Amino acid sequence: MHDFSFPAKLTREDAGGYTVTFPDLPEAITSGTHLRDALSEAADCLQEAIAGRIVRKDEIPAPSRPRRGQHMVPVALYLAPKLALYLAMHEKGITNSELARRLKCTETVVRRMLDPKHDTRPEKIQAALEAVGKRILVAVENAA
């Protein structure tokens, strides 16, 4: 099972505001004028970093355990199923063409499922995950 929340380090700047970095995703750097703003920017930054790695077909590391003072930033709900499919395909060595064969669709359909900017119906992602031996579980936790 994958956890789709990444630790973010917030560093208070002398001039005010915060710089946000993600230890697991060195390219993901942003800032905010106050804590809430910095965390909002961190969420957007995380989505772009993950989406960029999917588009480039780069490795996406598992989130590390948070250290004291770090904040966990979740992958957005629209992106998490696509990330799960991307990771499952890499884990099992399944190509877009192979998944298309299993789903009885074209490879273009699979590419769109993996495209972070393409709006894909959840049922299609769920069927694709089942075709690679995975299933989606939804959990709701108390807010911190």
C-alpha cells in the first residue's frame, strides 16, 4: 500500500515568510508569506513536481518519514489515482501497450489515463488498476 503524502520542510526566512522544500523531491521548492500560504503553495508545488515526473517518466520515490517540524502534504485527489497507476505499472513492468491490451482499448487511452492534465473518469483508473492487480482504497482521517 502506498501513502501519497510527502514531508515538507518549512524554513522561516529572516525577511519574513517561509521557504518550502521537499526532501524526497529536490526540484520542488516554493515559498509563502505566512504558514497557511506556504502550505497552500506547497500543495501546488507537490502536484507539479509529481506531474512533471510522470510526464517525463522519471522515478517517483516513496515518501520518507517526516522529521520533527516537517508537515505532511498530500498528493491531490485528482492526481493520486494516476500516480497509483503509474507506480503500479512500473512496479510490475507493464507498458502502456500491455495495459491497453488488457483493457481492450488503444494505447492512446492509456496515455490519457496517465496524463496528469487529462480529466479521466475514476472508473477508468479503477479498471486499469485492477488490470495490474491493484485496487483503490479510500480512507478518511481526522484533520490535524
